[in-house]
Amino acid sequence: MCARSMAASGGRLLASLALGLALVLGGCGGGEEVVIPAEEAEPAPALERTGLQGEPVALEDYRGRVVLLNFWATWCPFCKKEIPHLIELQERYGEEGLQVVGAALNWKLDSREPNDPQVFHQNVERFHLEQGLNYPVPLIKEGMDEVMARFGDPPGIPYTLLIDREGRIRQMFQGNPGKESLEKAVRTLL
């Protein structure tokens, strides 16, 4: 029932995501997981950025896989707590069709100088090595406001979207929902 009321709120991605986020944050149905039915889900916007090794990372390249798209930053304590769960999910479900993508954001708190791309890249690369990330990390060095607006304009990070094999946004999480919630959501779409 909660998912139906969320999807019925309109055809625009931003409106759908905003309402879905409100339902998730508001505990729709006393903790019920909000999964948008496939026929009512909006397509995920395009995201194409450079990865840590200079390689292109594009959501479109993962069509046919379930994508867990996580927006995070190296300075964010809630993001740091969530990352081991993402590593474990990729390890456990990668062969079944899951692809975690960790979009790293360059905000002022991440740099010695505001929005300095080189310091940002070094910080993310160091974090990647220390944590042993096993999934692609597109670097959002500039245009963060525009990117976040296209993906629902969340009030903070971590912010995670679960995208089905056809490229539709089926679920979103504001903050760290915990290992069990993430795993349950992923398994629903695999």
C-alpha cells in the first residue's frame, strides 16, 4: 500500500523520489520496506564519470544487473560505517547479478582547499586502498548539486538507490539503513 501511494504521486522522477524518501524516513507502514513496483518505477538518470584509475564509469554499462548506487564522501562517518556492508554485498551477490557503484562526492569538508580535485582524488584513492573497496567508484569532482538534483536531491549522505536490471529506481535509502535492510532489498531484485 505504501509503495502504491508513493508511485501514484506523479510521473516525474523528482516527485516520485522525494515522496519515496519521505515514506522511508517516515517509517511508512511501521517499518515496511518501500519497493516501487516495476511498472510504476522511473528510469534512473544517466551518470557518467571518471573512476579512480581514469576509466569511465557509467550506470548504463550495468544494464542487466541490479545496481546499488551509493553516494558517499570520505569525511562522512555514516558512509564509513556503511561501506563494509557494501563490500560484503558485492562479494556475496556479485555473481548473481549485483553491481555496487560508490559515487564519491567532493565537498568542501573533503579538501584542504574548497573543491580541490587533486586532493579529493588522493583522499578517495587512499580510502579505497585502506578499505579494500571491491566495486567501481565514479568521482563526482564537480557538478555535485546538479547530479544530486537529478537523483532526488536528498538532504544528506549516505544516499543509496537500488536500480533494477532494466535501469529503473526501485528503492531508495537516506542514511545508513543497516546491513539487513540493504541485503533484503538487494535479494528482492535479484
